[in-house]
Amino acid sequence: MTGSDTMTEVTFSILLDLKIRVDNLARNTNRSPSYFYNQLVTDHIDELEDAYDCLEIIESVKKGKEKTVPLEKVMADYGL
């Protein structure tokens, strides 16, 4: 884990088929369902944060708040 290793309890709703899959995985590996929920979040939170950051940047570009450079100019500047 990164950051604080202090655990806290959360409650959320999940599709029944996903819960069944996590429960089966937990039972088959002698681990708790909590272990797998933590693993899933830990493994994918960076991707989700990056995706939402990209969406924010896209919105800034659309609103003219973010400067862009044409690909042709970048390629020319770097001799590509």
C-alpha cells in the first residue's frame, strides 16, 4: 500500500454478479473479500485519477483555458 496503512471501513453498493465473483475468489484463496476489494481499488485508483485528470484538461482546452500546440509544429521543432 502507498501512503497511510491505516484501515477504515466503507460501505458501497456493488452489482450482485461482481460480489459473487469476489466472494468466490475469496473463498477459493482463503482470503477475505475485503482483501480483494482493497486490491482492486489499489490497483486501479491511479488509472481512474489519470482518466479524470485528462477529462478536466480536455474541458479546459475546449474552454480555451489551456494552450495547445499543433502536432506538426512539435514534430518540426524536434525534427521528426
